[in-house]
Amino acid sequence: MAISNELSSDVAVALLAKEKSPQELKQLKDIILQVHSALQEMSDETRSGRLKKSSPKANAKATK
């Protein structure tokens, strides 16, 4: 999750670097939240994939 947070922060800084109208800020906030959610989902999927690979049951099945 740390990577998703860091990347989301970088995206937020890049998008908010210039002065924006309140309407633009709301749109950018929505984009930032979508990016963060997508990155977090990817992190969760990667984490669960790694856990499956390292579980004893998965290793036992792979060796049969």
C-alpha cells in the first residue's frame, strides 16, 4: 500500500501544481481518488498473488 500512497501523492502534486478554479479542483480530486483506488487494488492483487505463491498448499500442488 505504501507504493500506491506514494504514487497517488505524486499524481496529486503534479495535478495541483498550478492554480485551479474550485470546479477544476473538484474534478482533479475525483481523478486523484480514482488513481489511488486503482493503485491500491493493484497492490492488493499483487499481495494476494504473492501470498498464494508462498503458501504451503500452493507449493505442494506445484510439486505434484
